[in-house]
Amino acid sequence: MHKSLASVHSFSFMALLFLPLFFILFVPSTNAGSWPPSPGYYPSSKFRSMSFYKGYRNLWGPDHQNVDNNGITIWLDRTSGSGFKSVKPFRSGYFSASIKLQPGYTAGVITAFYLSNNEAHPGYHDEVDIEFLGTTFGKPYTLQTNVYIRGSGDGRIIGREMKFHLWFDPTKNFHHYAILWSPKEIIFFVDDVPIRRYPRKSVATFPLRPMWVYGSIWDASSWATEDGKYKADYRYQPFIGKFTNFKASGCTAYAPRRCHPVSASPFRSGGLTGQQYRVMQWVQSHYLVYNYCKDYKRDHSLTPECWR
């Protein structure tokens, strides 16, 4: 009897001794894999920052923005939003900014950083978007990337959306968001981590005309949050977007033909390294929440790049 009890106590002691080791080896951490691996290359470090007025000007809502030497704060209330635009148009380049978003209830509100030529080609324009779709209490922001070509964003809209959640809270600190646009590809980055690559597969499905760089905040209640289910609620105004650490480097529309497109990898020819590709695939497997090419309700005869 006593020997049996001793054995039980001995077994219990050994079980307690090895229990922590079991959890270390076999029970995954709730935070395991939440942060992307290192991309191994950091394109933002290759381009010089500039002050707001060196590269940009007010476009609309001048009384809803505040500019300091390096950055700009823009806001939306029930009277107006605000936007800014680059001084020069570009035909390729690396374009980025560090952005901090509004916390709390932001449904219906879009904070955007994007390329466009809609003023030069109204009704028939090209556009490359990074858009932060506002949200409700307790739910994360959605980062939407999109590409419009030759009027596919005008009238009958044909978008090429890929949407992501982020591995951090974009309202706590500034994070760096970037678009690399060359004649062969478009790559979207978050803190130097590539999240999407849109290659040129045909002239018909790729923007090639010069574009300007824009930033804005505006009310998109009709579609922004859960397909318009939740609207902007101006009891929570103003809705604020902060931009700083601007970078815009590449070939302007006025540059000579010999101007070589910049790269976001060590390769002068562009593309991504193997490590950058793997990190991009990791992000898409963990944080991608919508891919237009996988939406079977869409008419993919209008987006042939999905199956080529």
C-alpha cells in the first residue's frame, strides 16, 4: 500500500517536472508565426526621405490639413475630407510614406496613399491603390491594394483587389507603406515586407501612362466597411490620418528615355529575391483575406491576368 502510494507520488512529481518541457516542445504559442520572417532586403533604406512641401501640394480640403516640415495631418469631418498630390508626375518609381491611422470607430472612412492619372485622363484613368478601410470597435483595419487600368475604375468598375489584415495595430505607431511601380511589375510593401506583386502580363492589364502620387481621407460609406453595412458616424469626428517620411524616387514623366526604373530588390532588373518571395507568400497565407482572382462571383473574362 505504502509502496504503491510512493510510486504514485513519484510519477506525479516526474509528470510535473516534465510538463513545462512538454508545453515548450508540443504546444504552440498563441503568438507563434504572427510576425513575418525577415525579407532580407529593405528597399526603404535605399531612398532618401523628403519633406512634404518638397514633393507635394494641397489638392483639396486645405482647411482640413496641417503641414509641418516633414509630414502632414489630414482629417475628415461632416463638412469635408482632404487630399494632397505630388508636384511631379512619374512614369515609374518607388513611392512611400509612414502612416498612422485613427483608432476606434472609423467605419466608412478611407485613408489612402495611391498613384493615379484621373485628372489627366478623366473617365479613362489608371490607378494603383493602398487604401485603409475603416472599421468598427474591436475589429482590425483592412488594407486594400488595388489596380485600375484605362478606365476600369470609371463607370463599370473592374477592380483588382487584394485585401489584408496586418500583423500589428496601425493606430499605435507609424508604419511604412510603399508602392514600387516599374514597366514590368507593381509591388506593394508594408515595413519593407512585400505583400503583393502584380506583374505585367499584357499591355491591356498594366498601367503604363504617367501618374501622380496622392494621399487622401474621405467618406466611402457606401462600400468601405463590410460592403457598406457600417457607415461613417460623425459623432466620432474628426477622423485623422497622419503621413510623414515621404519617399518618391524614380523616373518623372519629363525624364529622358535612358532613365532606368528603380528596383525594390538587389537586382537592377527588378523582381524580388527568393527570400522576399517566400516572405510575401507567408504574408498571403497568414493575412490575406480577399483575392479577386479567387472570387468565383467575378467575371474573370474581364481580368484575364488571373488565368494567364
